[in-house]
Amino acid sequence: MNNNHIIGVFDDEDALMEAVHEVKQKGFVIGEIYTPYPIHEVIEAMGKKTRFTFAAFLYGLFGALGILAFMYYTAVIDWPVNYGGKPTNAFPSFIVVAVVITILTVTILSLFTFSARAKIYPGKAYILPDARSTDDKFVMIFDKSLSVNNSGDLEGVLKGKGAVEVYEKELKPQK
Amino acid sequence: MDTKVKISKGFQYTAIAMIVAGAAVIVYSFIANPGRAWANLLLNNYMFLSLAIGASFFIAIQHISQSGWSSMFKRVPEAMMAFVPYSGIIMLLLYFGMKYLYHWADPGVVAADAVLQHKSPYLNIPFFFIRMVLFYIAWMVMTQLLRRASLSEDAQGGMMWFEKSEFYSKVHIFLLAVTFSFASFDWIMSLEPHWFSTLFSLKNFVAAFFHGSATVVLIVIILHERGYFKELNKSHMLDFSRYIFMLCTIWGYFAFSQFMLIWYGNIPEETEYFALRWHSGFKVIFYVNFLINWFLPFVFMLPQVLNKNIKVVKTIAILLIFGQYLDLYEQIFPAVMGSPIFGITEIGFFIGFAGLFLFITAKALAAAPLIPKNHPYLEESLHHHVH
């Protein structure tokens, strides 16, 4: 299978965003964009939406209600013990635990959700077109078979929008 | 482009009518029931002072973080700061009401009370007013410097005033941390001189920042509805409601921590404070306080559908102003009056002070162009866009 890609490397965010809008307008299909830090505009330009925040809210709700129910069950129903004359349902002191456990629940479940959705797991063979995107460069890749259309050459467009480098590369999963 | 806010005649008359009606009730209640009148005076003056101080803290944070998004709204908190000197004059009047409010000010009570004698090097009338004057001098100087720097920036341009504003803001938040903490200890906590809580000043400081910011948001929205601030967009609303959301959580954190630690520690000299606020009819207020100041903002400012909606944010901001009243009512009234009373006196005082605050803020707002001219981040603010 021909897995050749055209890779455009950019120096800064503004040049990248201009190039993204330009190539989209000319009808090229962007394969993927790699940036050193998250850029919301990129997610928007790629036509992607996230329901992640809503999932996190549900995890928080589950965590808070779950831990409160658990503490109520253990401290009041199953094993009521008198601590220093407090009522067995010492609700104000439950809240502190509930806050901490809610944060833990949201963190862990969000991590798993994200890993599952992005198909990331330990020992995965990854594709990294240009290692400099983990440093200070912004990298845009195009599938070569999709990068030819009648709006002119892709390389010229990318260069015109300030790409510091455009090259071709066959992508292979790395270990 | 020099848009100045025009104060309509109707608004002016309404504000003056509120002040006059309030003044009539205030005078009457001082004759009829001075103790209750002093409690109301302290409550309302402290409340509107806290809104002004909260607004000054809001603008200081914007300067220090060099926020771009908020720069076009900075006249609003600046106008609110104009209330500080007026509240200072009113606060000095407490001199005549000390015996009604603070029982540590009564020599007869102190003579029979070892704890108050021990605290008397700090809690005595001359030092109380020396501190009060020092606090107000610090606030008046700093708010004036911030306001003048902002106006000079309009006139002269350049980066100098931008940098100066940031420097003044740093000094201001440092001074506020000390002065406002002691101010809340002095004026509110010493109503019950036997009780003490170190979280008290933090809670009151955050409450001032919280409700001051909510008032800034409310004034911005009202001006937007009147045709000013046409550039106000969903991104600004998102940032404003993030402030409310973040602050309601911090307020809830401090208010709850103070309560929970005292409840759990269960030491009589500390629990007396909340014992008083759970019995004699204050229990409902205790819960409604958490409902208005934490739960409702938390729930309504969470989803983006609601927190970008101007009407929803406006409703929450109005609610929060009453939230601040309720919070202070719960702190002051059990100590002074002993039981929850609410009537024409309370309403009259609130209307009078609200009228005064509106009048002064509107005057200060109309005195300068509504949108600052030479702020370096102005363009960013006018076209603010977050995703």
C-alpha cells in the first residue's frame, strides 16, 4: 500500500492557521495536524466536536452521588458507630471526602475515556510524521493520493503561506 | 469615537427618589429603634463598600494578568470604585453607634469580662477608628491612582500608563489582603468579640470579590441592553460567567470550610457562633445562603448553553447581589438583634444605599468615555473570540 504523505512544517501558529484555511478553501483534504500544544481553532477547522466535557460532568455526578451513597450506607445503615457524639449521618464531614473522590473519579474515568477514544494504550505502535512537532514546530500532513486536484500544487500553497519545509515521506508505525 | 454614557433624567430622578425615601426611613428608624438602625447602617454600608472593593480587586487582577478580553469594560469597575470615599464618611459615623453594635466598646462590660480585657489593646475605640481611617486612606489612594492612570492613558497613550496600572494593581492587592482582612475582623467579626475564626477574613474577602465581579457583570449587561457595549459577544459572556463560576466555588469552599471545621471540632467557644445561626429562626437563612451564593451559580454557570446567555447571567448576577445582602444579614443580625427581623427599616436602608451607590457609580461612569482609548489590548477585547 502506498502510504506516502506530503508533510508541511510551520514555525508558528498564525502561519499554520492561515495555511489550514487556505488549503481547505482550495479543496485539499487535511490528513492530520500535529501541534506542540492544543489549539482549539485547529479542532474547529478539522470539523471535530467534542462531547468530552459532558462525559466529565456525568462522571462527576456519578462520583459525587456514588461516594455519598457509599458513605451513607457504611456509616449510617450498615455499621453505625458513635464518634464523639456526632450524629451517624455526619453529612458536613462527608462532603470533604465527596469532593476528593469526585475529582479522582473524573480524572481516572476521563483518562480511560480519552485513551479509548483516541486508541492510545501502552506499547502502541505510533505514527509520528515529524518528531519536531513534539518540540516547537507545527506539522500538517496530507495523504499523497488525495493531495492532487485541479487547484494547483499543494507544495506551492503551503510554501506561500509560510511553511518552512515541505517534503514527502512514507509513514510507518514506530515502536 | 467618544461614547460617553448619558444618564437619563428618569434614572437620575429614580436614584434621587431612592436616596430620599431611604433617608426618610433611616432618620425615622434612628429615632424609633437605634440598635436596629445601626445594624442596618453597618450592613448596607459594608455591603456596598465590599462591592466597590471587589470591583477594584477585579480590575487589579485584570491589570496584573494583562488580560486582553476585559480591557474595554474597565470603566465599569473603575466607576464602582468611586463609592469608596462616600462609604468612608458613612463608616466614620459608627463612632456614635458603638455602644449599640460592639459590646467591647462598653467600659462596664469590659470591666467584668477577662477575655475582653485581654483583647482591649486591639479592641478599643481610638485604635478602632485609627485603623478605619488608615484602611480608607489606603483604599482611596490606590483606587484614585488606578483611576487616574486609566484616564491618563486615554489622554496620552503609550505603554507607560499600562505598566503603571499593573504596578499600582500589585500594590493594591497586597494592601487589600492586609487591610480588608482586618476591616472585616474589626467591623463584622468583633460584633461577637468572644468568637474568632481565621477563615473569616478570607471568606469575606472572597465574598467581596465574588459579588463585586457579579455587579460588574450586571452593570455591563444593563449597559449592553441600553445600547452601549455593542461589541459584547458570547466570548465575553463566557469569560464573565467563568468568573462567577470560579468565585462561587471559592466562596462555597471558604464558607463551608469555616462551618465544617467548627462543627466538627465542636468546641463550645467556637460553636456558639453557628449555634446562634441555627436557632432563633436563622436556620433557613443559613441554607438559603448556600443555595443562592453557591448552588444556583454553580449549576447555572456550568453548561455553555446557559452561561453564554445574557438573560441567564443577568438573573444570576441580580440574585448574587441579594446573596451578598443575605450573607451579611446572617453575619450581623444574629449578633446585634438576636432574632431575624425584616421590615420596612431593612428595605428602606437597602433602597437608600442602593440609590446612593447607583447615583455615584453612574456619575463616575458618565465622567469618562465608556470605552478606554489607548489600552494596548483594546482591539483584542473588541474582537474577543474564544472557542
